Amino acid sequence: MSSQSITVDLGERSYPILVGKKLIKDLGRQVAHLYLGDKVATLAVAIVDDLYGRAVRESLAGSGIPSETILVPDREGAKTIRTYQHVMEQLLRMKVGRGTIVIALGGGCVGDLAGFVAATYMRGVRLVQIPTTLLAQVDSSIGGKAALNLPEAKNIVGAFHQPSLVLSDVSLLKTLPTREVRCGVAELIKYAAIMDLRLLEFLEKERVSILGLEEGAMVRAVSWATELKSGIVARDERDQSGLRALLNFGHTFGHAVEAAMKYHGLSHGEAIAVGMAGEIRLAEALGMVSKKDVERLEALIVSYGLPIRLKGVNHRDLIRFMGHDKKAEAGRLRFALPNGLGNGTIVSDPPKKTATDAMRGCL
Ligand SMILES: NC(=O)c1ccc[n+]([C@@H]2O[C@H](COP(=O)([O-])OP(=O)(O)OC[C@H]3O[C@@H](n4cnc5c(N)ncnc54)[C@H](O)[C@@H]3O)[C@@H](O)[C@H]2O)c1
Ligand SMILES: [Zn+2]
């Protein structure tokens, strides 16, 4: 499959997401449409800059666009107030104005930082996302949510700031560690379970090509997820109508799992894999899916090397943290659950014992 262009339809703020192979070499030409004369600032982590920074700079330079790279700490270290301040100071030192473009070259952490920088530098400049992890390509680069963490709470400082362009180049995934690939797959399974049974069948069938990062399969998977998520974002950009909340399948339990483990030992994808296994059991207890559906989803999760059970966590801790989730609106527990595989619905405040029992089932 060759490259695809998917539009996130937001009226005047609509933007394209290009999904394909070897797209970086075309970056300069794409950015030239947005360029207003100020130097472009690319944010990246050192390891990703070593791999792809040069190609980005060369492509921009080839279209006559000057750029400078600002290196930032890896993983959640990118999403601190301190890193944010450092980047803002670098932009000032570069003497760039409102015409600058911030490029995020990296995973979801760099993307979230760059989004917040672009939302706030001089009250807002343009943003281009070049997601380099599968999770960032199928999830975090789409939809304009940007966030930083405080030591006390993840993603608590944030903004909505839509990019002007997203370039999802699946060729960049070939250097990604397998564990990171699985994290992205967990989000793909999430979309499939609540939105699209055909995607579920695709993931079942194409496991070897997906884990092997075969480019044709990756273009298909990334563009599929992009279409599903951008359709939701277009209808509920600011997470207000409940539609965007559907994307939280596996995340109510999953976030509690991450918090109970103090964000160590388990990646986000692994936590939501366990979360999906727990939440589909809740859906089963509520009569929304069959035992067969539960077994099918669990088999899919396990086939990608993701966990469905968790050891060493106390269920009381999990329950305590579930109440703290920022998505638990004013103490109410909300779940996005499959109502039949491939179809999702929001369930507010299911009977506490039913939810607790389902959660205990994953321990
Ligand atoms: N804004 C949103 O809508 C949204 C949605 C989901 C998740 N998120 C956020 O995304 C973050 C997680 O993103 P992530 O999973 O991409 O993690 P990440 O950004 O930390 O990247 C994971 C690791 O992979 C490395 N890496 C990135 N690309 C690589 C490549 N091509 N080759 C080799 N190594 C590479 C990174 O340096 C890092 O060490 C979390 O902070 C989460 O809150 C945001
Ligand atoms: Zn997630």
C-alpha cells in the first residue's frame, strides 16, 4: 500500500495526516506550505535525533527552510516544567517569532511537550508532528491534546492545540524496540475492541507482519487507527460530548494499574492490556459481551506478548487509585466498554462490587 492522506476535519483548522513509507524525504516540501520565514525548531531526544535528525534537517534545508534542533530528556523527562522552560528559553535565544514552526520528532512524550510549547510560545505557533513510535502514530499525535506532568500528577498541565501537519512515516518504526511496538499494538487492540471488528480480524491475521514491522501492514494499521481516531476527534475535539471518552477502553483500570505500580515496571501499553482484560470482564458481568468475546480478546492480547494478568499489586490499592483517575469525573467511575466486540459504549457507575470483582480477576 502506498501513502495515504487522512484529513482531520475541523473546519478552518483541518489538517492532513500523511501515513506512508519514507515520507521524511518529502518533509521540506510539505513544511514549505506552512513556512513564514522564521527558523524552524525541531524537538527531539538524542537517540532519535541520532537516527533521524539529519534526514529531517536535510529535507528542510533542501526546501530552503533553516532549522535548529533542541535536544530534550527522554521519556517522561521531556514532559516536565523544567524541560518546558528550557525549550522556551532556547526559542527565545533563537530569536524566533510567531512565524516559527515547532516540529516534534519522537514518541508521545516529545509530541506532548512540543504540543504544549507550540500552544504557548507567544500564545501559539504552528506545530508539525513526526511521530516515531507506534503509539504516537496511532494515538498521541492525533487530536491535539498536549500535556506536561507535575511530580504529583501525570498530564495535569495541558492544552488543546491541533497540529498543522502530521507525518506518520512507518519506515521510522524499524528501529523501535519490540516492547515499544507492543505498546502501540495495545492501543490498536483498543480501537478494534470498541470501534471496528474488521480491525480486530486484521490484527488477528497480521500478527507476524505487524510484530515484524512489515511496512505494508504498518501503513494499513496506522492509517486505519488514524481514520478511526480522527473521525472521533472531528466530532468531539475537546472531549466534551462523551464520544472521545470511548477511547478510554482499558484505561480506567489501566491508569489505576500504572498509579498502583508508581509508573515503574510496566509500560503504558502493558498496563492498558491488563486494563482491557479487566474491563472486558466487567462488560461480560454486565451482560454486554459473551464469554467467547472475552476469550477472543484475551487471546489476541496475549498473542502480541502483552499481559492480561498482573502480579504483586494489592487490589485495594487498585481500587483506591481508580477513584483518583482524572477521568473519574467528580468521583464517578466511567468506563468505555465493548458492547459486543467492535462496538463501544460509556457505562457510568456500574455496581461497585461488579467493578471490583472484575478488577480482582486480573490479579
Ligand atoms: N496527547 C495524547 O493524546 C496522548 C495519547 C496517548 C499517550 N500520550 C502520551 O504519550 C506518552 C507515551 O508515548 P510513547 O509511548 O511514544 O513513549 P516515548 O515518547 O517515551 O517513547 C518511547 C521510547 O522510544 C524511543 N523512541 C522513539 N522513537 C524511536 C524510534 N523510532 N526508534 C527507536 N527508539 C525510539 C524514545 O526515545 C523512548 O525512549 C505518554 O507520556 C502519554 O501520556 C498522549
Ligand atoms: Zn493509552
